[in-house]
Amino acid sequence: MLHIINKSPLTNCALDSCLRVVQSGDILLIEDAVYAATSGNVFEDKIREAMGRCKVYVLQPDLDARGFGDRIIDGVSPVDYGGFVDLTTTNKNCQSWL
Amino acid sequence: MSEIKKFMFVNRKAPHGTIYALESLEVVLITAAFDQDVSLVFLDDGVYQLKKGQQTKGIATKNFSPAYRALEGYDIEKLYVEKESMQARGLSEEDLLVDVTVLGRAEMGELMNQQDVVLSF
Amino acid sequence: MKFGIVVNEGPYQHQASDTAYLFCKAAIEKGHEVWRVFFYHDGVNNASKLTEPPQDDRHIVNRWGKLNEEHGVDLVVCVAAALRRGIKEENLAKGFRISGLGQMVEAGVKTDRLIVFGD
């Protein structure tokens, strides 16, 4: 299953809740959630822990827009909008954590 | 529309502060009319939607909380609450308006995996 | 694959509408079909023909309309949410139509994937 998150983990618990509930699958960080994919923020350890059981992706255009195109955590995979589309087709279902 | 899919509505927002909970409920009722397999999930602040004793007279808005009790009449009987979300808010099943199934976080994750369409507002 | 899209937020205020649009464009470029975009909550404001952004900004409303014109994407605005927010036939932009919530459920039933964009 694909889980889509769009909030910064520093202001909203969506990503935290997703990581609490989800045991496996793909996680895509878009919009303000891309800050979670940047190295050096306090959430980095949680992302690294999640990568042990889920594959974590980040929407590169959203990272670039926020000035973090070069600060991505090792192991997090960048995708463009086409890659976003592919993730929704390779997974049999998806959930937006709004 | 003879095809039956598993629809899950994930409610993660508190009522009253925004309109999401009310408009989500409106979709749920319509979905039931389409004879789909409907589940409702209450996670995080969404659990507050089910709190007993909501009185909205003082804020001059519509109190839609009694509508959760009417869901049964629409054959919507699969209501799930995540245990961790409920406990984090100091709530127990007795605080809730309706009968629910309480699931642990991993069981909740598994239930999500089994769905065809997951809607969240 | 056949996609259904739900947009829950208004244009300019929130990125949801932009992300949804760019997703639709990418899906169409990959040869998929975007069967319907359903606008709910403040998302109904994506359909106001009174929208006039500054000249150097993207025109979100017209951009949706073009998707309908060029790719036949069905743009449906929820009637209950629209009436609450003052969107009616008289100020509905070209390419959109107003209909009931059942159209969202139908999108869930008839498409291969339903993707929600919101707050």
C-alpha cells in the first residue's frame, strides 16, 4: 500500500501516526512533508527507522521548491510527478494521510 | 453499479474546528446508498468526533454528532477506533457515542491494507 | 490505468490543487486515463469563473478547464459543498459541472485508483 503524507512532522502528527500504524509498504512525502526527508532535522532518526520496514520516497519538485534539493537523507528515493503516478499504479491501493 | 468495493473512510480530524468531519459524514451516508462495503476508521483527533455529550448551541453551529448513531440504520456497522489514539486522549469506549471495534495500531495498519478505496478528508 | 481524483482544498490557498493538477498531467503523459476529478469541501472554489489571478501567476481554474477540453477529464463539483460556498451554475467556470456526492462514490467504484488531495 502507498501512504501519502503532506505535512511537516514538526507541526503535525500525520507522519508520526502513519509510522505508528503502518508495518510495511511505500511512503511518499509530498508538499510540506518533504522536510521530513531532509538530513539533520530531529525527525531523521524516525525516517531511518521506518526505512527498515518501508520504502520511503520524496517528491523532488517539492524539495527543490523549498530549497532542500541537496539535503535528502541517504536511502530516501526522490521521484518526480511521473514517479508519483508509478507508485500509485505499482501499489494496489493508496491512502492520503490528511 | 453491481461491483462491490471495500471503501474505508479515515477520520483524523476533530469536529467543529473545521468542516471536514461533517462533510465526511455526508459522503459516508451517500456511499452506503451505493451498496458498497463501508468501514469508518477514527484515528488521532478523529476520535473526538465520537465523544458523547457534544453541545454546539453556544457556538451556534449544527450539532451533527447524533448522526453517528444513525449510521446503523444505513447498514454501516463497521466502525473502528485505534486504541493508541483513544488512550492518548484520555478516552475509553464508555466516552463514545456509538459501539466501536477497538483495534491496536498494527491491526489498524492491516485493515487499511485490505481496502480498495481509502478516502480521507 | 483509469484514475479518479478528489480535490478537497481551494486554489491558491493550499498546494493540494496544484499537486492534483500536476499528478493528472503526469498520469496523462504516461498514457493513463484521468476519468474524473471530483471537487469537494473548499475544493469547489477551483470552479469559480470569477477567479482572476495576477497576470504572472498560473490560472488554476482555466488550467483545469483545459484538462477537460483537451483530454475529456470529467470535472465534477459537489452540489452540497458548492451551494454552501456560493458556487452555482451562474459562476461556474467552463469545463466543470455540478452534481451530487454519488459522483465521488462512482469514481471510487469505476476507476482503478482513487487519489485524494487535501489538507
